[in-house]
Amino acid sequence: MEELAASKRGTWWQERAPQIREFKFTLYLLRQSPLVVVGFALIGLFIGVALFAPWIAPHGPEERFWQLPQQPPSWEFLFGTDTTGGDIFSRVIWAARLDLAIALTVVMSAIIIGSVLGSVSGFLGRAFDEILMRITDVFLAFPALILAMAVAAALGRNLTNLTIALIVVWWPTYARLIRGQVLAEKEKLYVDAARAVGAGPRRIIFRHVLPNSIFPIIVQATLDLGGVILTAAGLSFIGFGAGAGVAEWGLMIADGRSYLFQSPWIATFPGLAILFSSLGLNLVGDGLRDVLDPRLRR
Amino acid sequence: MRWWADVRLRHYVIRRLLLIIPVLIGVSMMTFTLSHVIGDPVAAYITSQEVRLSEEQLRKIVVAHHLNEPLYVQYFYYISDLLRGDWGISRTDSDRPVTESIQHYFPATAELSMVSMIFALALGIPIGIISAVRKDKPADHVTRVFSLVGVSMPVFWLALLLQYAFYYQLKIHNLPSLPSGGRVDQFVWLDHPLKVITGLYTVDSLITGNFAVFFDVLAHLILPGFALSYVFMAVFVRMMRSSMLEVMRQDYITLARSKGLSERVVIYRHALRNAMIPTVTVAGLAFGGLLAGAVLTETVFSWPGIGRWSTSAIVRDDIASIMGFMLIIAVVYMLANLIVDLLYAWIDPRIRLG
């Protein structure tokens, strides 16, 4: 039996040929949509900027030209300077690092917590499932921003707590999504087959069910990354999150707000950064959803 | 009440109503926990004048609200206080009871949210229809970009841009400009005092025939209303587009076409009505998000609603106001969801089978 299985098993890519073909087809479909291509370009731009910030940014995030506050955009300061003489162009670049890192941390943590709780819930069912679902009901009974506000207020206003607050807000979405996936996949024939050859529940969840649910999770995660960037910026705009002077998009807009009429560029450029990073993610997420939805493939 | 005779629908309604109870209990547990995490819960019952309390006075308050007892007993008294309408004292709002503050600030937020909802529906639905009817044509691409930009737009930043363009730029060019914040101009208010009945100034001014205030209030609503509505307009455009496309594939649309009906009649008489159902339900769900967006919009436009009240409460660690705000938002959000679910079950019989 063992030998038979071994002889039938090809190399890794041969074994997964159908999945690879499916993936290539998906990529092909994605390339057909100019909007998705623009989205990928925007995401690539922001990731590049975040990764190479020290080389791209002409000045440090906390560097100040005290004698040159509120300078309009010029060749020296591409996006102008803020109220304390910080170079806005450099600060927007450094902030990309911070904001993308927050968004990634939040969504990854939410996926991990959600996968564990959601798949256990979907697999065990019964009391555990009912209790977990009622708990997610409570979390989802608040709009995201407002729950995050309250949690951040309870923990204390700083960046770490802001991130924790956002994780607290976002995990129920994934717990429910993955529970739904598990419930749907659990009934399928291949799970029966896996169980028949003696696979335990943990193996079935992690080796069979989760890999088959990966696409809906990716779509949700792409769209949520944009949502987290917006929510984090909104929270830091009203005074949660980073302390004064830190290069963070929402906070930079809050600083520019008091001088909106004299120096509109202070608030404008960080806002554009939020808009375009979030737009890139939404374009790709939206395109992915269309491509992966068989009803819309026609 | 013929629908009540339908056993499945009746069961669904009862189950849906009963599900509110555990959520309400959970929500109250959450605010209760938060009040213990933020600081000493006794702070909820102390006014800002009483900051220098003697030990004796403090003990009186602690005993009066049972804060010296075990946690589960405290929770019990917390619930009974809530039910009696004692939600603590809002230090942010000059030591008024929290329930009074909510009554005072909520209508402003409700008015802003409703105006935004009207903007969003009035613009979003037609744009969504155009996008679906002209699928994959330039008009479709433009509306898709327009709606995706809306979803990606930081609402507070859009609010600032609108202020800059329609208040500041118009003003410095001596053109008629829109107000940059507040609900009503003080001078208009002084000349034409408004008798507040519902707290919704547009309604109150119309009832009392106070047109000077009515038009001023409308002018104040335009910018914050539009800023808040853009995100939701985008949601409606997407929803309307996809449900319209879904409906257009149905057999009865092909039948209507094959009967020789004009495309206009097919779209507006047959497709639109069915495509509206999911959009209307999304409108209900969006109401909660609208309340959240209102927090940011109110901050930028100095709009005297519960959103601005709550942000100033958080800055001052005003526990009672924060909890009151959380509770009221959760209740409103939950009621909106409930109404949507019930409407949906009533409209679409397939839901009841689930």
C-alpha cells in the first residue's frame, strides 16, 4: 500500500498540476482587466517605497528644518514642508513603512486567530460553535472604527495598542468566513476520502480544508488591508495611535488640519498616499473576487 | 396580518428577535469590562465639580452603586442601573446625565446620517444602473473607478478637501460659499429662534414654518452630508450594478425581451424592481457604518453630534460617556440589522427556509 502510493506520487508540481493550471488561468484572467493591472502597479509601488524608504527618502522621518516651516512644494521639498519644517515627501515615504506594517500585522493576526477558531468551530459544531458565533455577534454588533476606538481608549493611546485594537476588531470576520468555508468543505467527498484513509481532524483542516478555502481568504484579506489602512488612519487622525511628530499618514493629516487654509499641502499629500494605497488594494481585491466567482466568469 | 400565519416566517422572526438578547448581554458585558479596564468605574458617577472628594463621599458613591461587591454582583447592578436609565454622568457635557447627553446629541447625528443616506441612494442607484446597462463600456469603467475611489477614500480627508474647496476657495474669491462647520449660523438662529421639537432641525424648522433657519440648516448639511455619503454611494453603486447584472440574466428578462418590449421597459419595469431588493438591504446595513463615519466627519465639521461628543469624551477619559456611546451605537446598529433581516425574510421567501 505504502509502495503503491509512493510510486504514484510524482514531483511536487506534477502532483499539483491542476492547481497550478487554475492559478495560471486566474492570473491570465486578471491581466485582462486594466483596472486590476493598475491596482497591482499601485500595490507594487507602495511596497517598493516601504521597503526601500531609507534609499528613496531624501531626509529622515524625524529630520526638521526648523527655519523652513510651511514651505510650499518646490524642487527642494517636493511635497513642501510641515509646521515644524519636516520634509513631507520624506515623511510620506517613511509613513508607508509604518502604515503598511500595521495593516499587514493586523490582517495576518486576524487570519491566524480566525483560522484556528473558525475551523475548530466549524469542525466541532455544537456548543463550541454556538458560543463562538454568539461572541462574534457581539463583536460585529459595533461598527469597526467605534469598537477599535473603545478598545484603544481602554488600553491607552499608542501605536501598539492601536494595532491590538484593530486585531480585536478584525478577527471575528475571519472566524466567520473560515467557519463557513469549513462547513461547506466538510460535506465534500474528498474530506470523506481523507477521513476514510485515517486522517485526523487537525490534518483534514490544515492539509485539506484550509488550502481549498484559500481564495476567499485572499480576497477578503486584500480588501481588508485597504480597510485597515483607512481605519488606522482615521483613528490616528482623531488622536489615537502615534504620538506627536511620528511619520504616520493619519497623524500628518491631523497636523495639517489646523493650517488647512494657509498650507493645504500638509494635509493633501498624506491623504493621497492613503487614498492610492487603499485604492490599489481595492482594485486588486475587487478584480480577484470577480475572477474567482464562477458566476461572473462567463 | 396574513404573513403571521406562515409558520416558517413566524419561527424565523421569533428566533431572530431572541438572538438579540445574547448579543445585548454580550454588548453590556463588553462595556462593563471596558469600564473596569479604562480606570476606576466609580469615575462614571463623579461630576467634574466633585474632583476633590473626601474619603467619606467617595465611599458613599461606591456603596450607592455597589462597586465594593464582587464583579458579578457589580455587573448585575450595572444592568439594573442601565435599565432604570442611570447611565452615569457625562463630565464632557457639563455633568449632564449620559442619557440626557445622548438625547441632546443623537438627533444631530441622525439628521446628518439620514441626509447622507439620501445623497448616497439618490446618486448611487442611478449610477449603478448605468454601469450595469453599459457593462464593459467606458461609462461602466468610469463608474467602477468612481465607486472604488469612494471605498478607498479616507472620509476625514475628503471632508478637509471639501472645506478647502467649497468654503475657503469660494470665500476668498468672493463667491457664495458653503459653511465650513456647525449645524446652523448663530446669527440666523438669533434672528429667527427655532423651537426645537424633534431635534432634527430641518424637520423642526419646517413644522414651525421657520424658513430662514431651514435653508441655513440645509446649507450646513451639504458638505458633511456629501463627505459622509461618498463611501456609501460607492457601496450602493457596486451592489446595484452586480444585482442588476444578476437579474438581467434571468429567464423572465429574456421572456420580456422576446415579447418585444422595449429595452427601456425591460430595464425599468422588470429588472429594476427585483434588483432593488439587495440594494435596499445593504442600505440598512450601511447605516451602522454611517454612524462610524459620522465620528470622523463630525470631528472635521464641528458637528455637535454623538460622534464628536464621544471623541472628546475619550480624550478626557470620561468613562460614562464612552460606555453610553458604545451602547447606543450597538443598539442602533443592531436594530438596523434586525429590520433589514426581517424585511428581507418578508420580501424573499427563500430566506425563511434556511
